[in-house]
Amino acid sequence: MSGMQKPAASGICPFCGVATPVPHETQEACIAALHSEIGRMRGILATLRPAGVTRPTEDPENSAAASVRLALD
């Protein structure tokens, strides 16, 4: 039985690596936990913005709503 994995004591499933109080008993449970973790990470990543990037400030002179005067000669 040396090829069998021992249950993780740290709260991480030894089969899929997802944090859980006890290891998942089936492959389907691991797959479901992985899908849940993917959804959770996508939600976190969707809220992140790059560091050091600020929103452009509205410059009235460069705004699309600024009036333009054309002179034809």
C-alpha cells in the first residue's frame, strides 16, 4: 500500500489540492471543488485592476463634447 496517498493534515485535499477539512472521497467531488475554485478565482480576478494605472481625467479642451470652430478660407 505504499502507492496510496495519505490524507492531508493541513486541510488540503491530497488528490486535487483544494482546501477542504477532509479529503474528497470521489473524483467527481474533486472536479466539483475545482470548478468552484475556478469560479471563485475568476470572481477575484474580475475585480482587480493593474497597480499604478489611474483613470484618465476629463480634460475639457480634449473632450468630445467640446465645441469645435472651423474656418474656411
